[in-house]
Amino acid sequence: MRKVTINDIAKMAGVSKTTVSMVFNNKDENISRETREKILNIAKELNYIPNSIARSLATKKSYSIGIILPDITNPFFSEIARAIEDEANKLGYNVVLCNTDNKVKKEEEYVKLLISKLIDGIIFIAGGESKRSIDLIKNNNIPFVLVDRYIDGYEECYGVFCKNYDGVVEGVEYLLSKNKRNIVFVNGPKDLEISRQRFQGYKDTMMKYGLFKEKLVYESDFTLEGGKIVTQRIINELKDFDAIFYSNDVMAFGGIKVLLRNGFKIPEKISIMGFDNIQISQFIEPELTTIAQPIYDMGKRACSLLIDIINGEENIEKVYYFMPKLIIRSTT
Amino acid sequence: MRKVTINDIAKMAGVSKTTVSMVFNNKDENISRETREKILNIAKELNYIPNSIARSLATKKSYSIGIILPDITNPFFSEIARAIEDEANKLGYNVVLCNTDNKVKKEEEYVKLLISKLIDGIIFIAGGESKRSIDLIKNNNIPFVLVDRYIDGYEECYGVFCKNYDGVVEGVEYLLSKNKRNIVFVNGPKDLEISRQRFQGYKDTMMKYGLFKEKLVYESDFTLEGGKIVTQRIINELKDFDAIFYSNDVMAFGGIKVLLRNGFKIPEKISIMGFDNIQISQFIEPELTTIAQPIYDMGKRACSLLIDIINGEENIEKVYYFMPKLIIRSTT
């Protein structure tokens, strides 16, 4: 078998190539319904696949969107990407994947590449102070939506975020209700707005009860290895602590390993709380108590919001805030 | 700031639009080096992004490849996808992501979509008996590479695979060397060739030592939940067993949870072995002993092989087999 062409269809239908082409491009006002259906049926029968690039060039639409994210092997981002791709596919779009490793230089290169391919829109999960990339996207009039990570000074952009502050407040209140008093907080990288928001939720709540102490605050980098290292430091430096609140799940997994190896009983002696609720929270034993972001819903919303912008819909809500919620499992 | 156009560059360089366009399309034999450099410098300064779609249409190359895979949230596939995207990016290609949930109908739809977008090639991780999809790809003369999962009757296709049989043999031999005798094997879905290969490695080795018993063989579906359910059945049905070999890591994670909850000591009473060595194997505690597939290398190779085919390279090795290796951690 060889590739089916527009010629084959024209021949079988007994019409000209132009007629077939007009039908495929929906410029068929002057073509009889009968002929139109005949052509479409033959195309279907032969498994003919029209070339959509020519149409792209004419309509300036590629029906492709880009996702720029730090790393698809990080489960939080693979879950977001999955939601985005599901929704995009449902709405007739496909998704181009770009991993940046949180490097602003790589982000910029991807932005240029996507724009050169006439991408219809971009979902952008920033790796840092990504102002140059955002400016490039804006100057080229490409619709875009920020997800998860805020960018300072770009509050007027379309975005889908999680109420990080409220989530941490709920988590700390829960630990306090279990009579934990010396709650260590492991913050993420300080240059990320989400880290600042999560830390503020911790600080305000601990202050409210007169329990805030600087020495209970640690910082790490949202990775497993980082979680292990910081936890070893906590064990070495602190005498009294009865709970650790890690500001993402992955650091909590690293922490749990180090605590178990050092003979700490979880949750009897130490309570552990994470943030995100990635699927692996249920893979480990004991299963992790965590603040769940509605990851799938956030990705889905980001995609439908982007496509609304692309389609020029009016009265679109610019920013969506999702409320996280406490999921109590076995580490508290 | 507004979008930079070819007109802006022509004006600033004091040349015609046609001249600028010739430079961008590498049809600049008759243009002086000086003018050429001037144009390129201005373009760079203004952050001009050329439209590559028009070029695509002329050259019939899109510099895009598709990855068709079951589910990006499965860590094995996200790690493969990451390797593919890294390599593609290095070679100037971008990657379109397609999740099929192992459904052949979805695979076919994605194949048609990718072909209609003039994708240059496809990396295909089949979800089952995906013959119709493969035939569609072949009939449209799209270069493609199979990864991880064989498809019966398509042995002559380009592919990157793992020596599943040898990996399991090594794992079983290791368990036997630790004086394990009643080694349970949890197979994956029987309709996948990789499941048949892994099972055969187990069966042949156990037979060799006169230890094979039908009742030690179980089947599940490569998921966490499946691993939990099958392990509960094993505990209920078998009296003597001293090791469980799960034919992928994710099922092993489910199994470990159920065993720990039922008071089994790992590895003192029961040894556990997985297959794949996804990153989570190190997230859990105790860390999983497993047969490591060189996942990153496999993805990277699949991508460079595909691009070699796209570029019409000659003397390409058609099929690559990677040798897995035993990684001893704390569950044995």
C-alpha cells in the first residue's frame, strides 16, 4: 500500500482535485451536498489524512500549544502535563513538550522555537524570574497562561494558581490540633513566590499561637536529595521537634527515609506533612499526610483558559485560584 | 513594544524585504557577506523570530517528532519522554506528546493527527496490538521507532528494546544465591510481549534448578493497585514463599505496602525484587532492589535513531537491545 493522495480521491469521486481541496478546506459553498459527502466518504474509506500545515499557513492557526515546564520526570509536572494534554486533545489541539530544568536561558530558547512554529498559545510554568521569556511571548502577541508559579510584576497575566498560603495554614492548624508544638518548616527555594507564600502561612499561624521560632525554619530545593540533606541537619541541630512540615512532597519522601534510618518512629514520635499530593504520596509506606493541590483540575483549567483566549472569547476570568485541601494519611 | 516583522528589519538595514527573506531562507548566494551579517545582527538585536511554518511547507519538514505513549504520569514513560525531548532539542527538533492509555483507538487518532501536521517521525510505545496504527504510519512513509514494547509481526521495524529475558534471569539467579527457593513471580498483562519475555526468564531459571511450580505464578496489570490486590491474594493463598519478583517496580511498591501492613519483615522474611528502576525505587524505604532498564539511554537512542532515519542516513543499525542490570538495594 502507498500513501493516499488528494488525486486518488478526485479520481475515485470523478471530480477535479480543486473540488476535493475545496471540500477539505471548508470552502465548499458551491459544491453539492451529494458530491461533498461522496468525497468525504471516499477519504474516510481510504484513510486519507489531509495536510493541515497548508491550512495553518493560511489561517495562521496551528492547533498546537506549547507547555514549558521545569522537568516532566517531576511527578507534579507530569500530572499537570497529562491534564493539559487530555483537555487539549478534547478541544482539537496538540501539545508540544519543553523541559527547562528551571533555566531561564532554556525557557527563552523554547519560547523562540515555539513562536517560530506559529504555536497558538503557551502554558508556562516558570522556573524563576522569567521576565525576558514572558516579554518575548507578549511582544509576539501569543496567548499564554501561567500555572502554579507566579511571576512578580506580571500579576495582570492570565494564570491558574493554588492558594498556597491557605493550604499551609490548614496544615499547621491540624498539626497544632494534634498537640504538636515544635513544628519544623522546610521551605522551598526563596526566589520562588510559591515558597514565600507557603512560608508566610506557616509563620503567621505559628506567630498567632506564640510558637514561631527562627531556628525551626529550614530551606531546601524541592528535591529528594535536598530533603535528605536538610533532614540530617535538622536531626543534628535540633533537640526538640515533634513535627516536620515539608513544603513539597518530594522533600518529605527524602526526609522520611532519613528519619526512619535514624530510628525515629513516624507518626508516633514525629509527624510528617507534605504539600502537593503527587501520586507517590500513596506509593510510600507510611502514606504521606499532605496538602493536596488539585493538580489535574489546575492543568485542565489552564488548558481550557488558554484555548478560550486563543478563540477570542470575551468575559474570561483572568486568574483562577484553586483551594488546596488537607489529606490525612499515616504520617501524622 | 509590538511584534518585530521582516519589514522592520528591511527598513533598518536599508534593503528590500525580499533580500531579508532570502537571507532567512539561506538563499543568499547573491547577497554580500556584509549585508547578510547586517541583517542577521539586526534580527538578533530586535529578537526577531522567523516563521518556520512557511519553510516547513516548502521543505516538507516540520522539525517536529511525536511521542505516542500510554501515560506520561507513569514514571517509566516520563523518564523516557524526558530523554527523547532532551535529545530532540539538541538535534533541533521539538516533541509532540500523545497519551493513549493503552487504547489502540486513541493511538490511531493520534497517528492521523500527527501525520496531518506533517510530523517528521514518530516514537511509538505501543499499548497493545497496535497493528492498524503501525500500518497507517508505514503507508504514509513516516519514519518511526518502536520503544520498549515489541509488536508481533513487525520484527523488521526500527526499535529500541531491553533484554527483558536476561534481566529476569539475573534477578532470579541472585535471589537463588540468597537461598530463596519459593520465589513468587508476578507477571504483567499476558498480551504484552515484554510480559511473556520476563515470565520466560523466570520460568527457565526456576526449571533449571527444579524449582518451578505453577502455583507460584501470578498475574497483574503493572499498576500500584494491581500490585496491592495480587499481593493480598498471594498472602491468602500461599503458605511458603520467601521472595516475590514483581515484573515492574510499580507493582512492587503496592506489594511492599501490603506486606508491611501484614507484618512481614522485608528483607528478613521476604525478599522483594522489581523491574525497571524508575526513580521512585529510591524514594521508598526500604529502597527497592530491582532490574534496571537504562531508561534514559533507551529514550536518547530512540530519538537519535529516529532522526538518523529522517535524515536518510545509511547503514543504520535497525534494532538496539539494551542490557538491563541488577541493582541491589535494601529489599533483598
